Amino acid sequence: MNLLTIGHRGVMGVEPENTLRSFIAAQAAGLDLIELDLHLSKDGALVVMHDADVSRTTDGKGPIAEKTLSELRELDAGRGERIPVFEEVLDAVQAPLQAEIKDVAAARALADVMHSRDLVSRVEVISFHDEAIAEIARLVPGVRTALVASRYGTDVVQRATAVGATTLVLNIRRLTLEIVEHARKADLRIIGWVVNTQDDLRLVRALQLDGATTDYPEIKRTGRFTA
């Protein structure tokens, strides 16, 4: 079975997450896709960061939404890396991307970039938020979307199909065979996250998932040989 491997915020297990350094390392490791997170700065830039607040991953404090891009650029995002914007990631790596959006406003900003740079074939848009997926699908015809869920039941399948998502990205610690079977009946792909150990990989294989999101590049190599 051909298992897609997705670099979680680049390769956040070994490099500062959501930085150009991390994305370049993910590409060099041969991961099939690179996942990243988007927020809007105070002046509307598509900033690549997971949290809504800069405190955990930089030497600064406060919400991204209350800082301009120039203010965000002054922060150290780890090992001297600066917080990138989405367009810089597009230029730094050639790999396909999974862009996670947190709200409708980010969906609208991302739609503008996707149109201007013709990204429908390269970028899959993912979100925990149904309304954000529905909005990007409305704005970018033909965009591939995925619904992400951490706590869920079989209802996640209906949620995905209702907004036109073709993929589920699911926390493997809650994933059951029943949910997998429901998803397959709805013709949905399933990606498990976060897959960082051999036990995680064995579960992914046992459930016959389509992909694995990982913090570590080694998963790409060992995934081929996991029974």
C-alpha cells in the first residue's frame, strides 16, 4: 500500500515548527506533502504559525492578530528563524502543501493567493472548522479540502461530506474501524495524525489509512517496511 507521508508543520520534531528551515528539511527528507498553519496578521498578511498567540513558539508575546507583519518579523521563531508568510513557503519549497486555516477570514485571504498563483493543484486546504472549508470551496472552485478532527465520532463523515471535503485528517488515538468503514462508504480518504512511533505506524497500516502526518522524517523511511 502506498502511504502518503505528511510533514507536520515541516518536521517539527527536529526543527522549529512552521519555519522555512523546517519546511526545507521536510522536502529534503522526501516527505510527500508539507502541512502548515495560517493566521492573519493585523495588516492582513497570511502568517505561518500554529497558535493564535506568538508566546509558545517565539521570543515574543501576544496575539498575532494584534501585530503587524513587520512587528512579527522582529521575533525569533527558533534558531534565528523568522516567522514566514505563506507566499515565502511557496517559493522556498516545491512540495505539495496542506494549508490549515482557522476561520473564514483566513479562507478569504488564502483564496486570493490561490487564484493569483494558480495553486488549486498544489495546495489542499484543511481545517477543523466546517464553515472555513465551505468558504474556501465557494471561493476557489475545484479546491481539494479536508476536515480535521481531534474529538469525533462517526458524525465526522457527515460533516465532511456536507462541506464537500474529500479527505478526513483524524487523531489516530480516537480512530476506530467503525469510523474508517463509514468514511470508506462515503469515498473519503483518511489521514492519521500524529504518527511518530512504530506502534502508530502499525495502527495506520492495520486500518489501511491513506496517509500519516508526522513530526519526524524517519517515518518516511520506516513506513515502507512496517507490516
